Amino acid sequence: MLKIWLKNCLDGGKRKNNMTVELIDLLKAGVHFGHTKAKRHPGMEPYIFGIKQNISLIDLEQTQIKLEEATKFAEEVTANNGVILFVSSKKQASEIVKQAAITAGMPYINTRWLGGTFTNFDNIISLSKKLKRMEEQNAKGEWSRYTKKESLEKEREVVKLKSMVEGIASMEKLPQAVFLVDVKKDETALAEAKKKKIPIIAICDSNSNPKLIDYPIPGNDDAVKSIQILTNAIADACVLGKKKQK
């Protein structure tokens, strides 16, 4: 049965099916590898094809379908001048999320989620304004009047502020949607998005609860290639949407 499934994926990659990402590319990226059977969340049952060596195998045909739904939504949001916040505090996803968001012209958080980012957004605005103000002062040479010690303290403060809000400094209001790489790792971001009723697009590994997500994408949220192919698909959809803006 597993061989038939793999053959279908390979054959699917040879056919033009107008999908955002081909099955064979998802297969090569290892998107189908989930966690052990014991860690499987009951909500992921419809998206699991089978088990191999005690590892849950995610059904890539389901991944392809759900990814298509997610990219269409992302394209629609950005076509209507909306903003999608890309989020992952996971180390191996940090640079992927940053580069994808920059390519898409979207804000991002690729370090620790700052509690209250959504629920106390006024504080984020204040921090962003402070960062911008300090950088402008430094660029104008206004720090030259400070002592070496004072200048060093200000430089450290800028570094700290950048680590907190650099990727979201351009956000003047809450985003119209959020994209999460790992819903368990960034459960606080998930909870805040739910509280503020912000639609959620997210990669859902076999240990995740897809019922919490508006647009779940069944897939491996640990492997770099898997994270990259799925994140880039959302970023590409954002780019397409922005081209349709009026």
C-alpha cells in the first residue's frame, strides 16, 4: 500500500494539475514525515496515510489540497491590501521565515514571541516608534554629545529593540492574517490570534490540532526543506495577491 502511495506521488509530480506545489516536490522535501504514532493528535487522523517504522506518514494529496486553500486565502488577503504576519520562534525556521516575509513584503517575527503582540498592540507600536526614533537620532549624529558609556548603552538598547520588533516595525495595526510554522512552539501567538479573531494559516504536523487553525497545512514542521517549501508557497501567494491590488 505504501508503494502504491509513493507511486501516486511520483506520478502526480509528472502531471500538470495546476496546483501551487507538485506532489513530487512535497515528497522530496520530506513534508510527509510526521512524529511517532504515540504523539499523533486525534485531529490529524484524516490527514495521515499510514505508519512506517512507527512514524506517522502525512497524506501529501491532502497536504496539496489544504496548501492550495491556504495560498488562495493568502492571495485574497494581500490582493485586498491586507497584511499577513509570518511567525516562527523555531531556530531552523528563523531565516526561512525572515527571507520569505521580506520577499513577500510582509512583517515577520522570527525570534521569541513577545507576549501581548496582538493583545497589547499599543505597546508594540510604542516600541517600534522608539526604535525608529533612536535610529534616526543616531543617523543624524545626535549621539555624539553622549559619553562613550552612554552611547554604548543606547547601542545595546537599539539591539534589544531590534530583536523584539524589527520585523514588525512597519505594522501600524493588527494583521489581517497570521502564518505559523509550528503551532505548538508558538502556542502563545496562536492563542492571541484566536483571541483577536485573526485568521490563522499554519503548518500542522502529526502532533498538532488542526481544528484550532482556519487554514491548516498538514506537513512536517521540523525539517528545513519542508518548512521552506510550505513557507515559500505562502510568500509566493502574497506576492501574487499584491500584484492584483487596486
